[in-house]
Amino acid sequence: MPELPDVELFKRLVKRHCLGRAIHKVVVTDPESLEGASPASLQRRLKDQHISACRRHGKVLFIEANSGAALAMHFGTNGSLLYVRRDQQEPPYVRLRLDFVEGDRLAYLNPRRIGHVHLVKGREAFIFDTGLGPDALDPSFDELAFATALGDHKRAIKSVLIDQTRMAGLGNIYADEVLFQARLHPAIDVSSLNRATRHRLYDAMKSVLQTAINCGAGAETLTDRLPNTFLLRERHAGGRCPRCGSSIQEDRRSGRTGYYCPRCQPQADS
């Protein structure tokens, strides 16, 4: 499932290949993947407009046109963004496409059709309307803001980390990695975390996300680029802890399957 590192890499793809380019045509091959506009109205809003900016907030990517129109892209469980050169064949599962004057295309792919593309009035309005919390890698999201987002209640720490209304960007996969690096069991209550532990967790979150971005690795793709010390490389049934060699165990909560090391991440907070 695409999480913050994936979407950051999508943002960099757009900035590298598409910034300043004129949109010749918008092709919507799956109208159900589009929200906030019909395919015809989207074409009218974006035709001949230039891509003026590309920003990310959590797991949402915003592609902005010079007219003020913006596309908010959420990638669901396995969506992605691909830059397709004019001499390349169309990839499968394209739901929406921006065709540039030169013949190149920017394709929004979504095999399971769970993600959506929204035509929005603006990035800030969308963030407010959807109740997204602060971006996990925003420089202003400091340790004090992180502590405020965590709160002090009896709720499992992993459930809080993936709550997009508290902080935006972490999903099931990278929350597991952050907790592994911080040596915390996913079921530990937030209220039991002392100041030192919260500091350790904050540092782990920032470090894990930035390392993944620097390595060019996503949540489920190119994980071999990650350091050997990352759980994500062994995050599966039968996996072995990269730190102590113990068998990786499953953690099931909120309909999701997570993974942790029972030896390195004991139930009682240390």
C-alpha cells in the first residue's frame, strides 16, 4: 500500500518530468475513479493549463495547474503514478492520464480501483475538509507537535500512528517499521509511554521515513534498497528479525495484519 515514502517519490517524478508542462488532453478511462468533476468538465478545467506545482501531504499528492485547479490523488491499496514517454506502450490499469503537448503522458494507475483522483479547489481546503493531521515529515511537525498528536489515552500505539487525523503519512507497513526501530510492541497503550520513549519513537519515525525516501524504496516495492537493519525486508510470515534472528510474529488489529519481533519489541514498555 503506498505510504508517505511512495508518494514523496511520485512527487519527485512529477517535478522532474512534468513541472511547467502544458496539458494537451485529460483522458479518464475509469470515471468512477474521478471525484469532484465529470471527465468532460475536468478536460475543460485542465486543457492548455500548465502544471505549476506538485506537493504532498501525508499519502495524498496534489498536482496544481496555473489556473488554480488542483488534482488530489490518493493511491488506495496499490495505486501508482507513472511517467510514460511518447514511444512507450500504455501500461495496464490506467484510470486517468494527463497528455502533454509533446506526446508524453502522466498516468495514474490503480489496479484495485480503491484510490481516487479529486478535482479540488485547493490543497489547504482539501486537507481541512478531510480532517488530515499534520504531515509526518513536515519540519513544523516537531517533537512537541508529535506528543500532542499522540495524546495520552489508552489506545494502542500502532492504531494512533496510522490514524491520518492525528498525523498523515504512516500506514500499516511503515508503522511496523517505526515501532521496530523504536523497540515498541504495537499493542502498547499510548498512556504508558514516558517522555524518553516518546522521544525515541519520534526520532524513529523521522529517520525511517527519510531513509526510505533517500533509498528510493516504497512500502512494497524496491525494499531491497533499504538497510539490512530494517524489518520491512523480513516483514512476512516466516521472516527473521534482522536484529536478533527471532521469528517475526503477526499482529492483527483493525482488519490489518502487521508484523513485529516479540523479543526486540516486548509487550511491556522498557
